[in-house]
Amino acid sequence: MTGSVSLEDLGGGKYMLVLKGEDHTIGNLLSKTLLSMEEVAFAYYEQPHPLEDRIVVYLQLKDAGGDPVIVLLRALDRILEVNEEFRELYLKALEDKGLRIED
């Protein structure tokens, strides 16, 4: 199944992001990253039903006039940065132990 994304404006700076074809991994990572951002008042995710192949991320911006797409893109950029930092540290730790992984 191919995933899809939809963003719904719930009013008052609140939004619902539906990620079809995703699981708790991205839901948790995205909601925790959003929570760490200054412009986000709250964020959390849920899987509506265990048999449904979708995750729903809810967020509220502190500024109701803010652009949720920009905030979400910044959160995804942060996730990519953290992932790259982790990758570099992991590969260095392996190398320090005399192990190597080829790309």
C-alpha cells in the first residue's frame, strides 16, 4: 500500500495530519519533534485503531495564523538532521571498534 498525507485545519491554529501507510515510529518521532519547537503549543499522535494502517498527528500552533506546512517541513528537516548526526556517531563508534559498514 502506498502512503498518503492529508492536513486538515480544525480551526484556532489546530491541525490534524493523517499519515496513511505509517506506524507509531513516525507518529512518535514527528509529534516529539513538534513538541520541541517553540511555535508549537502541543502535539500528539494516535493510531485510531490497530487494524487501520494510519497514524493521526494533532498539533496546535501558538500563533493561530501560523503556517502549519512550514512548521511541519521544519520538523521534518530537524528529524533528518538528527538522523544524520546519529548515523555519523554510529559509524564512528563502529570504526573505533575496528568495524566498518559499506554504503
